[in-house]
Amino acid sequence: MRTRPASAPAPASAPAPASAPASASSPVTAEPAGGRLAGVATMVGSGLSTQTGAAIGSLAFPVLGPVGVVAVRQYVAALVLLAVGRPRLRTFTWGQWWPVALLALVFGTMNLSLYSAIDRVGLGLAVTLEFLGPLAIALATSRRRVDVCCAVIAAAGVVTLMRPQPSTDYLGMALGLLAAVCWASYILLNRTVGRRLPGAQGAAAASCLSALTFLPVGVVVALRHPPTAGAVACAVAAGVLASAVPYLADLFTLRHVPARAFGLFMSVNPVLAALVGLIGLGQELGAPEWAAIGAVVAANALSIATSRN
């Protein structure tokens, strides 16, 4: 799931949706078997951490609501990225600030729309819809026939998810698609930010701006709905598990696992989200929903596996 602010690569040829270090994108050569095994284990842990963090965060929805949980998440993400990126904010020029500001806007909107979608349609379906963002970027930048087939497969999955039913929550679906648009925009903006600012400075500055934007939101939520210790703990856990842990884990993973293998594993995140939702939250899905999730995952995996990059 794409609730974390950094480092999980987008499918196929799309750039990473956040600020993985430049060295992470370099080819992995002559990696010892032990290092590869550790990298795979870290990938699994990172994916489970992301989805578990979102699931735990949803437990605070009855008290804080999605907005309150996202606000806390933004604070945690900012602290983590500021510590890692150490941006030199006073040296930023206007040409560096405006893409950072847009990135902050997209970052906040992405998480808010995703968590609102999770509240309405469940973790598995919300993450699947959000994952269409980077998949669309990857397919749109390709002219290969196989990617046309991948687009058709993914579209079939979306149609299955959004088929008219008495219980269909179209607003929740729309929020999931908005999260997808934001994630795609996040990827594209990171190209600009990455070219203009070194390392993780751009992502750190964007997270800081986003957290400042959510500061009054958090105050209003706290005044209108006094938080309980348990709700705050769940929201903080969501920030740690869905932001801090995956970011640091991915920094390690990308030094030991080829980028294509990393991308293939990331394509399984909708499945992990559905499983975590089922086991942790009791969110059951029917056969059509599982088939739709499988279609989106298959489209992404096929695109990456057949890529020459």
C-alpha cells in the first residue's frame, strides 16, 4: 500500500514514488546469497509493516476519524524524513520550493483520500484502487503490446470492483481512485524534486510542509473529538509502521535486491492489504473482488517481468 512517504518503487519503468537514495537505483551485482535472502526477508517485512500500519490506524477511525489519523501520520512521517533527509531549507530557491510545495499537497491529499477510502470500502479494495496510479504511469509511458494487454487486464479488474451493486460505495471507490491520481502525481513530481534537490531533502521538506498544513487540522480534531490514549497510540503506530519502518527497510532492500525484483514484490501489496484486512479487521471479500485484485496485481507483475529496463 502506498501510505508511506518514501522509497517503494513504482511498477515497470515509472520512477520511485518518493525519495529512495540515488545509490538505490543502481544495478545490484555479485550480491552474496545471504544478502539477497536478507533483502527478500526485508521486503516481506516492509510490505507487511505498511499494510499492518494502515490496519492499525483504521482502528482509531471511530475516535479520530480518517482525518485525525492522517494528521498524526503526517507528523510521524515528517519527523522521520527530517531526521534522514536533513533538508537545508534556508538554501532552497523558488525553483526548488514550488515543486516541493506541490509534492506536499499531493502527499497529504493522497494519504487523506486513501484512509478515507479504507474507512468506506476496506483496506484491500482501497489499496488496489490506489495502486492503479503507478501502474497507469508505467503503462502510459510504454508502447509495447504486452503493456496494452496489461492495461486491458487492469481495466477489467477495475470494472469488476466498481460494478453496480446495492452495496457499492461509489464515494469510497472515488476516493480510492483519487488516491491513485495523487500517487501518479507524486511519482511525476518526484522526478522534478529529485533533479533539483539532492538525496531525500525534497521529500523531507515536502513532509514537513504537509505536517504543518495538518497541524491546525489535528488541533480541530482534538478539540471536537477528544482523543483517547488508545486512539493516539494506533495513529502513531500507523505512522511508524507505514512510514518509518518501510522507508528504512527499503533503503536496505534496494542495496541487496535488483530493482525489477523489488518492483515485482511491490505489486503484491494489494494482496497483502486484502489479507491483512481479512485477518486483522475481519474485512471479507467475495470471489469477484479477489479476482479483481488478482487482475491488477497480474497486470503490474507482467509489465515489470517483461520490461527490458
